[in-house]
Amino acid sequence: MPRPKILLIGDENDGIYIEYIKSRKVLRFSHHWDSGCVGSEDIEIPLEEFCLKLGINKFDKKIR
């Protein structure tokens, strides 16, 4: 099974993870801080809903 694509903003100790799960077309957001000791529950949103809320159009030539 292919591994999800993960973007880390920050570093392993204090950061935000954005994970794309292609098989489900879902973005998962999670974050942690205080050297990885404190975190929060993951939040998932369908990719299409995420793009619609941000006004991203897949046919928009600016994002190609």
C-alpha cells in the first residue's frame, strides 16, 4: 500500500503535520509542541471540501 504524503511545517519537536491520504482523498492535520510531549486530536477534511472552502479551482491556471 502506498504511503501517504506528509508535509511538516516546523520540526519534529514543534510543528504541524499535513498528511494527504490519496486512497481516501483526505487531508489530515495534526500538531504537536513542547518537544513532542503535547499534541491534539487529528482533524480530517476531504480534499474537495478543503479546496472549495479556500476557493481553489482545479482548473485555475494559477495553481498548475
